[in-house]
Amino acid sequence: MLEVHRTHQAKICNHAQVADSLDRHGWSASKLWNVANYHSRQQWEATGEIPDHGDLKTELKTHNNYKGLHSQSSQRVLEELAEAFNSWYGKRKSDSRANPPGYRKKNYYDQQGRRVHEEHPRSTVTWKQNGIKHDTKNNRVRLSKGANHKQHPKAWEYILIEYETAPGVTVENLQQVRTVYDRAKQRWELHLVCKHEIETPTAPGTETAGIDLGICNFAAISYSTEEADLYPGNRLKQDGYYFPKEIAKCDDSGGDRATRLHAKWSERRTHFFHSLATHIVQRCIENGVGRINIGKLAGVREDDNGNGESKNWGKHGNLDLHGWAFDRFSNILEYKAKGEGIEVGEVSERDTSKTCCVCGREDESQRVERGLYVCEEHGDGDGDGDAFNADVNGAENIRLDINQSNSESAPDLGGDRSTGWLAQPGVYLYDLSRGFQPRAEVGDCKP
């Protein structure tokens, strides 16, 4: 059996009765975030170190704002903040303009531009299993209140929400409940995370694939069937330049317009990742792939000298690289691949960009341009050597797992195996309405 988690979006039917309680908990989550944010910044300035979520829980578990939510909900807020600080810490190594996670606040100004009021926005609140009681027969969930919001009688110590899902959706084995405030509709909605067990599907075949994640091309894929695909980050790149500029124009970084821009940017990025993962899995099914090797993400971020420092991809390269959530995409891909019986494993990316996937020769000078890899050890006899797409060459080395510990010889594609597919991969571009399509079918393909 295969265990998967699915999130179902639900409408709150008794919104008028529970909105005030959800508002108070949403504000409490923002206040706790800000308290923990301040504490983390103070420790960073004093010691140069960032507290992890365990340190934050120990430090703040007796704080009054910690009691504004159920204990597990408060823990989740602190976990999210710790994750945000870790992301910032990795980004700042190569991007001096990177800012630490911001405070959650909303400012109001008078006609002269003077701030006259400030309030905490409604943050998403997560309830885990200990804070949930689910009535499956009547489509109701009971969510435990934070200690600061409990009153007597006992019935007031929880929020009872009646919900409605899309037709055909059954909510069972509930693991988490998230209350999410929709600013546009000015109402709360539920996200219900459920665990499902399904029969483990049979793999589409025994072929293999390798995936190289990068900057110019978000993903390059090599198949053992002598096919290769490239997925440029056209729309993802475009959004990465457009949205930060528009957000910077906002008078209030925590205002409604800035918040809407952040939300839209996040939604578009999420849709890109899901569309890409779905297309890759479908291509793997077509090629009979039973296992995907994906380069370890540390190889994307770290320099080749092995000291753990981030690569310097240039001013715009660093900005693009860290704007892309490689971890998130890999998790989405693994989830979708498992649903089709395809195994996904991480392999080392060390030396995959400078090693020829045909003869195994390792030479940094062979990657003559960003997208071109030339090996002079073999070719058609004219002395120029074979030319491949550099990203596909890296993907093929990842597929072959050239750094596996039991490898005693250089990789070899075989005697008469064609290499033309390494030079001319298929290219798929992202279309907002249709997902990924062959390049010739996408009209607006500007990056």
C-alpha cells in the first residue's frame, strides 16, 4: 500500500458564527510570529546564529502570545519562521540584498502619508491532530482554542466549524486543518489535509531518467531510451522580475496590494511546479521509466570547492536561483511519481557538469558555453569532437549516477549508441492556460 496526503479546500458554512474566533486566532498567529521574529533577530545580532524551531519553542512556550493558539498550532508558527530564517541565511551568502523574514503588520496612513494605525493581519493557522475532532457524518470539525481565548462554559473552548467540500470529495483520516483568510472575498476557508492509502501502482517499465535542475533551464531530463527534454523557466523567470518590482512600488509592504501581489506570485509559482511535475511524470510513463535520479539540491547551491559555500552565479543568477524553490518542486515531483509507481532517488551532482557522459573524460574546459558541452576525445573524425547540450549532458551523468561508490570505471553509453539526442533535446515551454507544450506551439516564450 502507498500512503499519500491530499489537501481538500472547503467552504465554511457557518462563517458568521465562527468568523470572530478565527479572526482572533489569525491575529494571535501574527503576534506570535512577530515576537519570535524579534527574538531571532536579536540573537542573530548578538551571536551571529539563528535559533532553530526547538530553541524558539523552549524560549517562548511560556510567553503570553504562545498561549493565543493551541500548543501544536503555536509550534507550527515557530517552525515556519525557523524555515524562513534558514532560507534567508542560505540566500544571503550570495545575495547581499536579501532581507530576513519580515514582520506581519498592516499599516494605515492618512492623506498626508502619516501612519495613523497599525494592526496585525490574519495569518493562516494550522491545527494538528491533537487539536482536532472530526465529525465525518455531519461534515464538522472541532478546533481547540488557545488558552487566551477560552471561556466558560466548556462549549466555548473550541471552534465548531461546519464545512462543505466539492461534490465527490470524501474527507477521511484527517491529519491537519488550516484556516486560510481570503482577502479578496474577506472570509475564511478550510484546507483539510487527509491521509489516503492506495494500492501501490506497477511501474510503467524498467527504463531510467536523470534530472538536472538549473538556472537557465529549470529542468533538463535524460532518458535511457535515448531521448532528452529541456524545460526553460520562461514564465517563472518573468514573474521573478515582475513581481518584486511591483511589490517595491507599494507604499506599504504589508498593505493589501503588496499582499495580493505576494499571493498571486506564490500561486503562479505553485501552478508552474505542479504543471512541470505532471508533464515530467507523463513523459516518464511514455518512456517506460521505473526510476528517476534527481541531482541533490546541495549541488545546485554549493560551490565545487567542497567548503559548503554558495556558488556565485552572478548578480541576476543568484536572484533567480534562490527565487526558485527547488526543494518544493522535488517534493511535488516525488509525490506525483510515486502515484504512478515510479521511484525517485537523489544522487550526487559532483562533477556531472564537467564530465563527458559518453567517454567519462573530466575537463572543466569542455563546457565551452553555458549551453554547450564539447568533448574532443570522440566525434566524427574532423577533430572538432562531439557537441552536446550541457544541461542534458549533466542530466545523463545524473541518470548514470557517475559518483556511485561501487563505480570502478567511467560511464559508457555503449558501442553504437547514437549521441544525436544529446545535442538536440525536445524543448517544452510553459503556457499559462495549457501548461507545458512543445516550443513551436507556445507563442509568447519570452523569459
